Amino acid sequence: MGYGRSDSYRVATTTEKDEKESPKKADTKAEKKIKDMDDLKKEVPLTEHKMSVEEVCQKYSTDIVQGLTNAKAAEYLARDGPNALTPPPTTPEWVKFCRQLFGGFSILLWTGAILCFLAYAIQAATEDEPAGDNLYLGIVLSAVVIITGCFSYFQEAKSSKIMESFKNMVPQQALVIREGEKMQINAEEVVAGDLVEVKGGDRIPADLRIVSSHGCKVDNSSLTGESEPQTRSPDCTHDNPLETRNVAFFSTNCVEGTARGIVVCTGDRTVMGRIATLTSGLESGKTPIAKEIEHFIHLITGVAVFLGITFFILAVCLGYTWLEAVIFLIGIIVANVPEGLLATVTVCLTLTAKRMARKNCLVKNLEAVETLGSTSTICSDKTGTLTQNRMTVAHMWFDNQIHEADTTEDQSGASFDKSSETWLALARVAALCNRAQFKAAQDQLPILKRDVAGDASESALLKCIELSCGSVKQMREKNKKVAEIPFNSTNKYQLSVHETENEEDNRYLLVMKGAPERILDRCSTILIQGKEQPMDEEMKDAFQNAYMELGGLGERVLGFCHLLMPEDQYPKGFAFDCDDVNFTTENLCFVGLMSMIDPPRAAVPDAVGKCRSAGIKVIMVTGDHPITAKAIAKGVGIISEGNETVEDIASRLNIPVSQVNPRDAKACVIHGTDLKDLSQEQMDDILRNHTEIVFARTSPQQKLIIVEGCQRQVRHTQTDGAIVAVTGDGVNDSPALKKADIGVAMGISGSDVSKQAADMILLDDNFASIVTGVEEGRLIFDNLKKSIAYTLTSNIPEITPFLFFILVNIPLPLGTITILCIDLGTDMVPAISLAYEAAESDIMKRQPRNPTRDKLVNERLISIAYGQIGMIQALGGFFSYFVILAENGFLPSLLVGIRLNWDDRSNNDLEDSYGQQWTYEQRKIVEYTCHTAFFVSIVVVQWADVIICKTRRNSVFQQGMRNKILIFGLFEETALAAFLSYTPGMDVALRMYPLKPSWWFCAFPYSFLIFVYDEIRKLILRRNPGGWVEKETYY
Amino acid sequence: MAKDAEKSTWKDFIWNPRTREFCGRTASSWGLILLFYLVFYIFLAGMFCLTMYVMLQTLDDHKPTWQDRLGTPGMMIRPRGESMEIIYNPQMTESWDMYAKTLDNFLSPYNNSLQAEKNDECKPDQYFVQADSGDVKNNPKRSCQFNRTLLEVCSGLEDRTYGYVDGKPCIIIKLNRVIGMLPGTDGQAPFVTCGAKKEDSEKIGELAYYPKNGTFNLMYYPYYGKKAQVNYSQPLVAIKFLNITLNEDVNIECRIISNSIPPGSERDKFAGKVSFKLRINT
């Protein structure tokens, strides 16, 4: 691999040179890349399935018996390269690290840090003894970014490690025939033209054109989403290479039988390879939360620059020098940077990611945590996501009645009358005429969880009978099998002859199952209530109706019949010859029908319902047949009860489909072949006008087109497109997963490619976990708003001291160190604790947020945090500042304009309001005590702030104080403040001094005011929905 | 194309003629929000004033609530010089003239005539206590005379140049005022002693203290604050350098010696002591 990479590197460097020479070439190159992507989005251009075997042989100069010559194989290998998928270009670790370090929010802090260093440089150049504050601040800011960057880097590294563990590292082998000899070679060495043999259990090593087959069935579910194994044979049955029977695809599995085929494509040129290439070539956009944070940074920067420039001009007008004014400017801008917010947001997202991982949603990218919450459309794959991916008996028809079987995973569903003799007969036929059996040593497992050897529908029957009638094994032992004709596509039935249970009864029992109409043809009687009755027209009609009804449910229907062979014709020991049938297979007794389906998961209908009430549109996109897809869609509520498709309306009114007004139908089922011919406008029209949509028989490329169509959908007045989630497990889903705003892959059944492309992985493969994801996503969005509102509020009491210091020349009320103690110390735990806040109302009952209108941080949040609560907080801080200075002898009236003398080191007899004289150091201690008191006051007012930030609309009394982390946070910040103030040595370390107990209470009235003010605001907000208060203050 | 659209949205944001919106708000919307903030801030200002008023009511007019930061009073010199450095050349009048002027100004309230007019002659060597009787304040309080002549040659009365012209400058030292401070027990008055820092000890030469021994007489204490004791005269000590080495920096430190004033903290260079640099060029 390394060799190949260095090659491509060389190519890249040369093209770079070209680009420098002629910029025009670059354009064409970009165009070509776009063309390539479009090319990949088109359907597979495979044509070999339409050629005859001879033509294929000729094309690859191979031989149908001998295979390739070794020389030829080596030549092809050199030409085409190894038969393996090029792994997607992995981002080097340092790039990932740098992304964490310089992405999104970090930029703001870096800018702050650089400005600090700049300010310090200016001060160092102009002053003799520069204050170290700016230097420290710069260092702390850088440290915060680096530490948070490392934290989120390791967090994501942990997630990717879980991803790594999914990877299947076993090298694949392939059985090829070269120069007439069979040999096992590494699958990577298989080349086009190779003659390959596959058998049940093998993985197909490359795209094969089948030349001969013996009962070969392949599982294409990872490629097409069909849950049933497909027969492979040498004949071309369909123009579409994905549907024809004579092509087997790379990386699908051969379930049973054997086949021989000629390799037509290898590596990246295979159908699977094209999908993988398409996937890795797709760019996924920014996550919604990243956009929100960007918007937030714009707002904050706007406010910071506005304040900075305003005070710069003021400072210049007040007669400060230009350099001083520049230092002030930088100081104000930096003071606006919420130092702790980056860490808070990261920790909040991590906490949610952890909580989601506990609920089986593994989030690969931290920012994707919120995306599900903003999602307005979910495109879900059917197989394995909505369904159990396991055939199960769903219905039976006997005694001229349809009975429903229990299809739930935990057998909690409805049961039917098992006492009828017909049922016993039907069960006996189903159990005996069945080659499937449980694999050994799983007796302790529940029946549904056991592994079965055999095809899907036989396993379904086996499990059904085992569940309702007890051990099939015993039944088979009692009824020894004498003869058997396996299923084949010409007969379309399977037959076996058994001894009867009754020792004295020497008759043989013939049991048969197969395509219902074929079975019916062979029957002359029918079993009703255990009694044989002649098969009349009435019964045949009843059969037809039942067959149609079950077929219409998208279920696979099998017919069952039996015959007790007359002893006189077939005495004990009769030699049954199965090749040349020497016994009757006509005039049998019809027993019943059984129909199977891959049933929906139990939790899915509920989950779909929840999504719907949460305003999320659920669209099914599957590779499976429209009828099955529609049946499952109805079963899980994607097409809700009472909603009809155009076809339903047509059949109800007995009019042609063309006469139905498409607007009348809310639901629709669209076939992949129709999708091909749709223009973009028609596609948008469908997505806009139907609320319940099922796409069936879609190719991976079409899935991509559907996702793009959904993303184009514009709700109401928003300018951004809708946010689309895609769930899927197969390789066929991966381009759509990558393209979606959030791709959700399945952890158990999902293919590696899909997991690589996804942003989130459902560890339990359960669609219901998505609902958890939506819930958590919405909750964290709300709670991040609260966290940010809380954190931003304290910015005002942090900036205003500096502003007043400049404007009215008072001693500095709050220093840099104390600001950092708030932002990175006391504010942290309460801000994070808001991530644990319970939702105010049922978040699953409201519409998804509108990405244009509903911003994480909007003007209203800034208005209330900065303009209202922040101002009250600042007053609280200033009040304690004035109290301390006044109680020490400096009355407020004296303070204005005192700054120059106050900060003059050589002025050691500064007079206070009482006539006492102070040395520099003595009054600085008082100043630092003021800083400490201001800091403590901010802690006190932040108590009230965190309590009011718990809710955005409800009263705290409605919400309650059940958030234990928040209560802990309140105590923690208070304890930390006391610790910082009273610990000996803090005066030297952080210039913080012990406070008199009474100074703690200075800010209490303001804290109380904040609480009362906000409760009143929220009361008006609730009383008067849509009113002025809501318009101006509801964030 | 795209740029034009962007431009127009920007323009639209600032002034949208269709909706008559300025910066995304109509006039009435602006009016309402500004009115709200005006009312809100007036209310806040009122609340702030109220709390400040209540706080100011709790203060004593004559004595600050807390004095614990003033345990060791600071000391200061006159003239201060630039950053506690006194550098001059006796031959160049303009280099020391401002020092003499500073001292003239500083000492003018101590003129004997003024002191006699405003202040009392007190009994020396004991505290001049003027206690209040319960709630009845004994105000205004009287102060003791500190006559300029006590500083003798450094009083500037005979030698208008305070010795600067001869290279024998006077420096006046004072102890910061602290309300209620009693600087000595057992009738022992605090006094000032000056010395050179280590390496300069040979350069400092002889010193003379005025008043005798450089003492602050106890009768000037306690201080009752500028409101109660309007004419308080802070006692002074003058030192005169008699033969200081010329053309070299001399670092001098003066300390207060008292049996009741605790030594100041290491970090405060002016609590109970004062350091300055003196350099006389020729």
C-alpha cells in the first residue's frame, strides 16, 4: 500500500506544477473531478451479464475450463493492481489534533491570546516595569485552548478506537482455477478473467459473471437491502446488472450451493468498490452545532469590537496616549472572550455523548451529538434497521381463516387458536418438510436467538413450529424420513415421505410445501377442522382471496399439503425413488398456507410515532420490493393508518391511477426505476407534497439523490436546507450516510464501510435508539443555550470594572487574575451542571428547531445576559467594591479621579476621606481585597444566575431543584471562593485577601433582585405568549 | 451577481426602505426597546443609590470602620524627588530650587504665627487625649502646636536654601497619619533613625536630627481625623546631611523606632520606614 501511496503523491506533485504553469488547467481538473463524482453517481455500467459466456471469455482471454494462464494472471495483476478496496484517505493524527486545536471556538481564544501577547509586547517596549497581567492572560488562554483541544482529541480517539475494534482483520481467501488447476490464493491476487469457484459460506472475492451454478444463493442485503437470499444462475434475467441473476458481487456472501464464475471486475472497479469510492469522495458539510458556534463567535466578536472601538475613541478623547488607548482596546476585546466557555461546551457535549453511548448511541464526532436534535427528516433503511432482518412466520391460513402469528422479538404478541386439528397437521407438514435445523449446543438460548442452518424461510418455519408445538427434532425422530425431493425452480415444491408416529399405522405420510398455486393444483381435497373435504370452487376462491391478501401484505406465502399414502399401494418398505418418481404426487390434501416476512422491530412503531410527534418526517428508503416495503411501512407507521397512496385511492374508487389527483394522497411509494426518470423539480415536488414516503428498489446512487433532495427541502422561511439524518447498515447506504447531515450506522449488522461513513453508530441496531438521540440532541441544544447564557452573563461584571477604571479613574475594581478565577474556576461546575438540567416541557412534542430562526445564541440572549442580568451583577460587584473602600476610609466621592495617585508607587502618603495616610502597598492590599470581594460578589450573583438559567420559560418553582449536580455546583463555587479568599498564602499567589464576613453579603440584594426580576420576566412570558417580552427576551 | 445581492442585504439591514427598518427594527420597535432599557437602567441606578445610601449611613463620620491595614503607619519624606530620588548640583540653582520651594510650601502651615493662632500649646511627652463623653462628641478637637522653629536650621527661616546650596541638604520625615494611633507606650516617644544601606555606610557621613534625637513628641497623638481635628499639625523630623560623599549614589533608609508600632511587612517598603536615594553632583 505504501508503494501505491507514494506513487499517487508523485502524481499530485506533478499536477501541482501544472497548475502553476497554467491556471486554466486547474479549472479543467476541478471540473473533471466533479464529472468523476457525477459519473460515480450514475448507475453501474456493467454489461457482461448481457453477453454470452463465450463472449465474456473472449473479452478477458480466459477459458471456461482451464481459467487464466498464470502469465496472463500476473499480467492483469500488474495492470489492474490488487483486488482490494483503496482505503479512504485517512487524516493523519496531527491533522486531527490541529483541527481540535484550531477549529471553531478555539480561534476566538487564540485571537485573544495573541492580542494579549501583543499588548504585553507594547507594554514591555514602552514601560519600565510592565504589568504581567496581559502576559499571564495570554498564557492562560493558550493553555485553556491546548488542554481542551487535547481533551476532545482524546475523546474522539477513544470513539475511533471502538470503531477500529469493529474491523474484520481476517484476510480473505479465494478458490481460483488457473491453467486447469484449482488453487487457494489470497483474494487480493484475484484478477479479471479469473475463473472462481464459490460455495456456501464464502465471501464472493470479486464481481463474478456466473457460468455455472448448483442451487447457489447469495445474500445481497449489504448491497441492495433485500433480506432474502437470491438465487444465482448463468442466465441473464434482467437488464439491470444489480437485479440480474448471473452476476455475483464482490463482498456479498454465498449462503448455500456452489457456483463458478468469471471475474469481470476487481478492486475499486467492482460495484462495491464504486460505492466505496463514491462515499469517500463525498464531502460532508459542517455540523449544525459548528454553524451555531460560528454564529456565536460572530456575535461575541461583534460586541467585543464594538465595545473596544467605542472605548478606544473615548480613551483618546479623555486624553490617554495612543499606546495606552491601544492597550485598553486590546484589554476590552480580550475581556469579552469567555475563557471558560470552550471547556464548558466541550464537557457538555462529551457528557451527552457519554450518556448517549450508555443508551447505545456511539457518537464518532463530538459535534454530531446535537445534530440529531435539529434533524427534520430521517431517511431510514428498512432491512435490519426497521426490521429484525430475520424471516418470521407472520400469518397462516387454515380452516378457511387467516390466523396471525406472533412476530415480536420477545413473544409478547397475540397468539392464535392452536387446538384445531388442521393446525396440528399444518405444523407437522411444516416441521417435516423442512431441512433447516438448529445448530448444536444452544439449548439454553431462547428459540428466537438460536442459530439455524438452512435458508431463511425454512428457519422461520422451524422456529415457528418449535415455539408453538415443542421440539421439532423429536417430531422428526418419531416420523422417520424415508424419501425426499428438494426444492427446485422447475417444480417449485419440496416433498418428503415419512413414517407415521403411530407404530401400528404402517402407512407413509407424504408432506409437501411450495408455491401455493402449484400446491393447490396437486390437491383434490382440503382439510377443514381436521376433516378432509373435497376441494370445490368455493374453497378455491377462499384460497385465492387468502393468497392475495397475504401476498398484498408483502409476505412470502408458502402452501402446505399432505397425504397418508394408502397401505395397499405403498406397503411398509416400499422403495421410494426420488429421481424417477414412482409414487403419486397428485390428489393430495391441502392443509394450509403460511406466510413469512421480515417483521418490524417491536420498538420501531413507537419510535416512528415519537419522531412524527417531534415533527420529524420519516422516509423509508430501501432496496427491497415496493410491496414488502409498503407493508413494513404500514406496519411501523411510516405510512400511518388511514393514509392512502395514489394506487390505493385508484383501487378504492375503481378508477385508473392517472385520474387520481396526486394531492389527495399523502403517502406515496416510489419505485427506483421511476426515480431514475424524475427531474429535480419533480423530486422536490414529491418530497414537499407527501408527508409519508417510501422509496423502494433504490440503488445506492439513488439513495444519495434522495438525501440531497431532502436536504434541499426548505421549511417555511429558512434559507438553509433541512437537516437530514440517514440510517442504514449496508454498503449501499454508505454514500447516503456520508452525505447526510448525520449518518447513523448499525453497530451489529452494519458493514465496515457504512460505519466508516457514519457519524453515529447504534450499538444495538435499534431504530428506537435514534429517538434517544433526538431527545438528547434537543436537550443538549437547550441546555447549551442555558450554559452559554450563564457563562456570558458574568462577562459584564468582568468588563465594566475595567471600563470605569479607564473612564472615571477609579482604582481597578477587578483584576485579571480574579476574572480568570471566575471564568475558569467558580463558573465552570455550575455551567456544566446545566447540561444535566431536565427538559422544561416535552421536547419530543415540538417541531425540530428552525436552523435560521432558532439560533444557539441570538441577540435576545446577548440582550438579556449582557444588558439586563449582567448589569445587575456588575452593580452588585461595584457595590461591594465601594463598601470595602468606604469602610476602609475611601469614600466614593474621593475615588473618582484618584487613579493616577493611587497607582503611583512613590506616593506613600495618599490621604483618604478621614485624613489618614496610606502607603502604596497598604492601599493595594485594600484594592486586592476589593478584587476578592468583587469576585465573591460575582459568585453570589451567579448563584441566582444559575438558578434563573435553569429554565427559559418555566418558573424555577415549576422546574424544581432536582438537578443534584447543580446543587453541588452551587456549594462548590462557594467553597472555592472561600478557599481562594481565606487560604493563607493566596495573598502572594493570587493576590487575594481574606474578606470580613459582612462583605459576603453585599451582593445579596442584587442576587435576590436577579431572581425576582427574571421570575417576573418569565411570568409575563408565560402569561402573554407571543408578546413583546417574548419577542425581546426569550432566547 | 452574488456580491450585489450581498451588498443589498447589507444595505437592507442598515436601512430597509420597504419595511422602514433601521438595523432590523422599526422606529417603534427601537423606541420600545430603548424605553425599556432606559426605565430598567433608571430603576437599577435607583436601587444602586439606595444601597449605597444605606451603606453610607452605617459609616462613622470620624473613624473608618476598618483600620487593620494601617497597623504599621507609613513614612514619607519631603521633598519626594522623582521616584524617591533626590539628585542635584549645588552650583546649579535650578537643580535644587524646586526642592527648596517644595519645602517652603510644605512648611508654611507650620509658621509659628499660624500655629499660635490656631493651635494650643500642649503639655509635652504625654498623649493629648480628648475623649468623647458617651454619645456627646467632644468636637471640634483641639490640636497641638508644631512650630516651624523646632526644625532649627532645617526650618528654612534662616537658611532659605535648607542647606542645599552648601551640599548639606535637609530632608523632612513624617509619619503617616492614622486615626487613633498611639505610637509609644510608657511615655517613650518614637524617634527616627537614618542610616545608609550596607555598601553606602561610609558615604553617608554625619547626620543631624531636628527636633533633638528625631523624636515625634507624644502630645501630637492620638489623631482624631480631619473632620474632628481640622487644624491638626502633623509632627515632623528633619535630618541634615553634614558631610555626605559627593558624586555618588547614597541609598538611605530611615526607620521609626517605637515600642508599640509593629514592624511592617517585608513587602511594604514604606511601612515604618522610608528609603530614598541622595546624590549630590559637583
